[in-house]
Amino acid sequence: MDATRTSIEYLCRAVETAIKAGATTINLPDTVGYATPEEYGDMFRQVRERVPGADQVIFSTHCHNDLGLAVANSLAGLAGGARQIECTINGIGERAGNAALEEVVMALRTRNDVLPWDTAIESTMLTRASRLVSAATSFPVQYNKAIVGKNAFAHESGIHQDGMLKHNETYEIMTPASVGLTKTSLVMGKHSGRAAFKDKLKALGYELGENALQDAFQRFKDLADRKKHVYDEDIEAIVDNQIASGHDRIKVLSLTVIAGTMGPQSATLTLDIEGVHTTVQSSGNGPVDAIFNAIRRVVPHEASLELYQVHAVTEGTDAQAEVSVRLEEDGKTVTAKVADPDTLVASAKAYVAALNKLSAKRGKINPQAAISA
């Protein structure tokens, strides 16, 4: 624990004791993200040189990203003799997060001339894994995130675009395909059949059972009726929402919102709580506030709203809105992310999804606690 701020003499004695006790893997973590690459790599070299039996065990890195050096430190640990890297997809973790798996993998793959190690990880699944983790944790991936960010392979400036047109490697040190990023397709629409949809899901990395496939296909058809073009990202959002909400106790059945300059804004909401349907009407300072007030009337709670964030899944005015909501209650924090063509519906569903996560942590909701309209 906190190896990087431990005296080297004490650290060596601790490692020697662990090896004598039968340890086969020794982890030397930079628990608070304090070290620099030079310091971290040198720590491994010194321990391996000083400790008897160090050549018989695997040394492992574990780096936090408080100074933005987690990946650099992990790679420096390899150079110092470590042969295992503890990391996370999208770099998720406490505080500023941990070393990002996708960055470590592609650094080794791209710069194998100076980093002569291999992970045997199938890099073409990195983008899919990133999106799956983002959906499961409801933590959005920043647009300029290395390797898997939306803009990681985007080129806007004139000189960059000119260079790309002449030769891709001018500004791309790796190909989008190498991390599983394929060009968005517009071939799916309201006339697409079930077989074509199933094939598209397979190409995107999804394998669904028959019931789940039928449910996803119906959601796709509903979206295609409302949206001119259905992009790959839209289909991913459909399936990810379905996976995340598969066992929800609270569900949004209907929502009507009255908004505009005249005010006050109001929302009429119907929720299903374990089979009990409840409808309420509430007003608020704006349509989103009205919706959230309505939800609070149906499901009374003390959770505070820590984050409300809206992103567009794709381009265009008919793009699905992806809403992230983070709630905190009694020290427990949960985040939910939901996409829908209607931003307000997505907002209601995201808030409810966060409540479902909270209810899972503190026990079932009693439907009788819900008020009647």
C-alpha cells in the first residue's frame, strides 16, 4: 500500500517477507498517484535487485491518475521489471481513476519498438468494451479520451484534413479499425427486417437471446418510425438501455410536459412500481425540474441530485438525447444513463434508473409508499 512514498529499505523488507511467506505476485502500488515515471520504474529496479528471490515472482503495477501519469507510470513499471499491470477500462476508479487499459494496450501495440511487450488482448474489442462499461457504470467517456473517445480519430483543422487525404499515417498513428471503431452506417431503417437487425447486432458485438432480441428489435422499429436515420450508435444505445433496465422495479409508463415562456412548467407522469401504477402532476422551475418533482411525489426520497448531463448520441436535430443523472443518499452515490429521442423522456428515465440503483442498495421500494393521484 502506497509503495511509492515508502522508504526503499522498508519496502524491500516487506517484499522479502511476502516472498518468504509464499507470495507469487508482488504488487507495488502508487496508491495516490504521486510518483513520476522515472521514480516508479526505478523503485521496481531497486526492489528486484535488492530482494532475494525477486526473480521468482511476478511484480505488478497499480497506478492512480491523480497527476495524469497512471499510464506513463505503468509503462515505466514494465521497463523496471514489472510484468503485470492492474488497470481499468476507460480508466475508471477512485478519485481521478486508474491506468486505462485501452491506453496501455495500444501504447504497447503502437510503440512496440521501444515497449517490447505484448498483452495478447484483442484490441479490436476495445471500443466495444469501453461503450459497454460506460453503459453499465453510467459514466460517459469524454470526447477527447485517448483511444476510445468520440474525437480520438476526428480531424477538424485544415492542415490535418489535408494530411489525412494525402496519407492517413500523417496524423493517425493507429487505425480506427485496430481498436474496433467502424464507420457509422446508415443502412438500418424502418424497413429493415429482423434478420438484418440481428446481423447488425452481431457486427456491433452483441449476442442476445431470442426474447431480448425481439424486445430490442421492437425498440429499434419504434425508433426508426421517429428518426430518419438510425446510426450504429443509436442501436448500441437501444441495447445498452435494455441491458441496464432489465430488472428495474420502477418504470416510466407515460409523460406529458407543458413548457414554454409563460410558465409555470408542469409534468404529468405515470410510473409503474412493481406493478402498481401511479399518476401525478407537478410543476417546477423548468420542465426538467417539474419532471423530477413529479418523480419525488411518487417515490419520496432524500437523495440529492449531484449531476444532470445531456449529450447527443449522434448528429442531427433528430438525434437521441443521452441523459446522465447522479444521485447521492446517505453516502451512497449512483449514476444512470438513458437515451431517448425525447430529451425530457430520457431525463425522466435516467432519474428513475438512478432511483432503481439506489433502491437496490437500500432494499425494495414499498409500492404502498407511492402516493395516489
